[in-house]
Amino acid sequence: MRGASRAVRREGKRLALVPTMGALHEGHLSLVRAARAACDVVAASIFVNPTQFGPNEDLAKYPRSFERDCEMLEREGVEFVFAPSVEEMYPAGAVTWVTVEELSGKLDGGSRPGHFRGVTTVVAKLFHIVEPDKAFFGQKDAAQVAIIRRMVRDLNLAVEIVVCPIVREADGLAMSSRNAYLGPEERKRALVLHRALVRVQRMVEAGERDVGPLSAAGIYEFARESSVRLDYFEIVNPDTLDPVEDVSRGALVAVAAYVGATRLIDNILLGPAKSDNHEGH
């Protein structure tokens, strides 16, 4: 991969990286297409990263479909697939971690201790190996986006982070590799995540700015769908992941919930209110 990357740069071409854990769906392909439009050469990585899974999480059963993934990437014109082994990515006795302090304990980091340490370590490694000009991530993993942006800034990494919108099924469910775990009934119940976000968005469009009633409305949707267990429903600053009191300057509305045994996440970004559209927002 390093040799291929150097060859691309020697030719003066721009290289994009789309990091994935495989089990690709239309959401991943939207990242690939954005990468293809922005750069000359596209590399995708497929690596189910063990260090971002907790002890009781779904590492063993995480969906893997390597051949199918490669066919999909080939159809999209991806030049390189980087699919390292765990032994390559984590040499025996490896004890070095990349940790973004403070941010890594928020949102999913609060529910999944150590998760983001695994994410930032593996993404830093991918950036060092591939040395892309741009790397493409999905807005669905909003906390991950904030943390990787901070890591790139803090470590002066020479890569531009490009964030692409969430891709949804026709009924609003955010595309996720974990959706494959859902049975037909669970699949219907999973729509509560999107429903709660849409309710908040409508209230904001109607003029509500205070986080109290907005949060209460989102959480109420889950109270009505008692078989889905809410992990968190938070309205935060999209860069710091700190709670905000009102959404007039924009905010991230983020949710995680368990549908049966499957943990799903979703979010929406609220733009700043038209009346106080400050420079830089």
C-alpha cells in the first residue's frame, strides 16, 4: 500500500482514502463517489478493527463480506483496496495508542469506553500507511467525525477530512452494516430513531430554540416505542460534543438506541438560525 501510494504521488496525482470495516452499503458507496469526484485515485480500506469493540460487543459476528465488498468497489472504479490483517495493523506487543482526550468520553464514548481510542489509533495508522490527500467519512458517525477532525488538527496530519451526508433507506432509517441484524419487526421499530430526530427538526423549524423542550420531545418518541431501549439522546456542539442550551447557533442532535440486541446510531445537524447568522457559522 505504501509503494502504491508513493507511485500515485510521484505522478502528481491526488489520492483519496475511504476507510471502512467492510459489509459495504450505499452509504459507503456515496463516500467512494465523493472521493472519486474529488481526487484522481481512490483507495478504500477494509479492516474490522478489534480495538474499537468492547468486551461484550459484536466483533465476532460483525458482518463480513469481503468478496462482495471488493466487487462493489471495483464497480465504482476504486483503484486500491487495502485489507490488512490484524497482525499487520497491531504488531505483537504493540502498546502505543492515539487518544483524543475529553472528546473520546462523549456520546458513543460514554457508552463504549475505549471505543474511540481504538478508532483514532487505527485511523492514524491508516493515514500514515496510505498518506491520502483527502479522507472521506460519513456524517452518521458524528462523534467519530469530530474526534478525527480534532486528531488531525492536533497532530498536524497532512490530510483533509471530508464529511459526507447520511444516506437513508426510503423510510428514513440510516444505512448501517448493523441493520443486517434486524428482524422484520425490529426493522420497523428502528424507525423511532429517525422519527425522534425529525420531530426535533420540525420544532426547530417552527421556532423552538431551547434544548429542554427539544430533548424532551425526542425522548418522548422513545417512551412511545417501549421495546427500543434509548442509550442517549443529546443536543451538542458538533465540534466539541459539549451540550448546548439552545440551538440558535446550530447544533448536532445525536441518538443511540438498542433495538433488540442491536445498537443503532443516528443524528441530524441543525444549521444556525437565520436571524443570527454570524460570520464563520
